[in-house]
Amino acid sequence: MNWGRYAQDRLSEIARCSVDEIGVTRFPFTPEHKAAIGVIQSWMVQAGLQVHMDAAGTLIGRKQGPNGVPTFLIGSHQDSVKSGGRYDGIMGVVLGCLALEKLRAEAVELPFSVEILAFADEEGVRFPTALMGPRALAGTFDPAVLDMNDKDGVSLRRALADFGGDPDGVSALARDPSKTAGYLEIHIEQGPVLEVADAALGIVTGICGIERNTVTFAGDTGHAGTVPMDGRRDALVAGSDFISAIHDAAINIPDLRATVGALSLHPNVVNAIPSKVELTLEIRALDDTVRDNFARSARSVGDRISGLRRVDFAMERTYEQPAVPCDINMIGDLEAAVAAIGHTAPRLPSGASHDASAMADLCPTSMLFVRCKDGLSHKPEEFASTEDMGAGIEAVARFLKRIGQSGLSDGKSKHR
């Protein structure tokens, strides 16, 4: 059977659950999400799963194993960004369902329970929060986010309740870690590494830690035609020096990403010297110590530039998310599963955040990347081939059989 073809067909089917035909736009707790729930439920039923939606809007398909055995979780998200692609997030749900359907067709009975999780909101594009579903399962959900509103003034609490969820029941969803064996997420890479390596699949070593900083340079404004060049305290020149220095420094540090993504100027007029520049500096790295050291170095660079350009400098951290390493034993089992189908999967970090970053507070986590064309994501041109997705389904099925043979059913698995 051509399992990759089934995946491609299903992704085409659910791509129609969108606001329009420009890519895929499917926000959580909307009519498009409701339509998607019906489609995903049909996939789960076809894989022989018992289906229900939990209080947080996560659609769950469960294959019950022998009594008293732990549960292994496979999950990803159904939502998209505005005018996004048809693979990001939802492909992981499709491939997880098809891997279990493949095992069912082969009459393979796993010695543990398995659940497929279709989370409602990972992108955070409707409400100023995300990852409610996995955080609820991990016991890290903050009920205060229920009072956050979307751009139309609709609260998350109301949207969830109207959708059929239970806002007051979300906190009670926390799972017992002793009964949760592990978590696997299948996702397109969203980058070019696998394509450059000519590899269909990649195994994630960890999800990079993220921090965001607000950087400010403050000098003096003045008339662009009358203030001599050597007397200026130009904040934009200082900011430009900083941006270039950060970029050049980051190039020399493996697996670190540093990005200045937003910039504002004051007074921001054509004939006045910029007196103040505010910019954002986001730093991502798989090692939190490397990330923290780079942030300290950035502050030193800013101090040096401020002295050279005779301006004031400030840098304030506004957000931090620690790095999440993937489970080393599951990395090995994924590699063995991929090798068993005749492929080689490079190890690589994930620079993007995922549902797995929240699930790591519950259980050991793992991620399998599928190659995407030109590394494109979050746009209509996003694409994963039928062949590569077929390899992903084969690898996940092999992985599940392998961890079943490693003692997962006896409560003493190396994955716990």
C-alpha cells in the first residue's frame, strides 16, 4: 500500500478546512477547526482508535493496550498561521494515524496503549498564548490565559466553551507521569538542512531555548542639514553597528541563531537625526549556557558601541524559554527504525518551538522531522513529498514496534 499517497490525499482533504483558498488559514475554536475535527476523527476511527475531545479542545484517539500498561503519545497541532501551508502541524497527526492504521493492517498488537493527540492551538495566532493542550496534559497550564481576548474581543474562555470544551476543566487534565511512557512528534523540518543532506527524515536532538530582548540606543536629534557629522550622537548609527556585530558573532557559533526582527526610530522623519532606536534581539540555541553567554556578549557589544558613538545603551530580557533536549534512548530507537527501512536520518536541533516543548514537562520527548521543499514553511508553497511522508510512516511504525520490544509494557522501560 502507498501510505505516503494516503497522507498526501488526507492533507489535501483537510486543507479545505480553511477560511479561504490562499494556503491554509485555520485558527483554533472556529468553524474551520470544527470541520477539521470531523475529518481527523474519521482518520482516527479508521485506525481503530476510540475518539473523544478533552476539555482543552484536544482531539484524542486512543488504542487501549493490556490493563495496567503505560501510554505512549503521538501528537501535533491542527491549527495554522494565516495563509500558511498544508503540512505544518497537521502532517504529524496524519502520519501518526496512518502509522497506527498500517500496524492494524498488519495485525500488529502493541504491548502498550497509544494515543494520537490533535492539539487545538500551537501557533498562537488567534490568542496571545499557545500550547494550552499540551500544557494542560503536562500540568503546567495557567488558568489566567483563559481571560485573554482575540482581536474581536472574544475571550479564550468563551471561545473554548462555545466550541464544546470545558474551561473550568482544563487544569484537571494533567496526566500521571508514571503512566505516560513518552511522546513523539512528527513535523516538517521548516528549514533546509535535510534537503541539503538529501535525507528524507531527520531526528531532532532538542528544541532550542529562546530568549527575546529589547535593546535601546538613545542619543540626540538635530537638523539633518546643520549638525556636523563629527558632533552627532546618532542612535541609528549605533544600532546599525550593533546589528552588524551581532550577526557576525552569531555566524561563528554552531547551532545558535540571533535575529534582530523589529526596529523603531524616533523621531523617524527624513530630515532629523535619529535620537532613539529600539530593536528586538531574539537568541535561540540548543544549549542554554551558550545562549546565555551570547546574551552577555551582546550586552558587552552594546556597551562598547555606546561609548564609541557617545549614546546611551540598555538591553532588557523580555521573554525566556529553556531548551528542551530530546530523550537519548528514543533518539537511538528512531535511528534504528529509520535504518531498518533503508534510510539514514541526520541528527539536528529544532530552532522552532513545538508542542513537544510543553510535553517535555510530562514525559520523555522525541521528534522526527520530514524534509520540506526548499525549507519553506508558514506559506502556501510549503511541501513535503509523498515518498518522504511514506518513509516517515514506515519509520514511526517500526519505532513503535521497537519500543514495544524494549520493555515498554512492563513499566520498566528505558524511556521512563
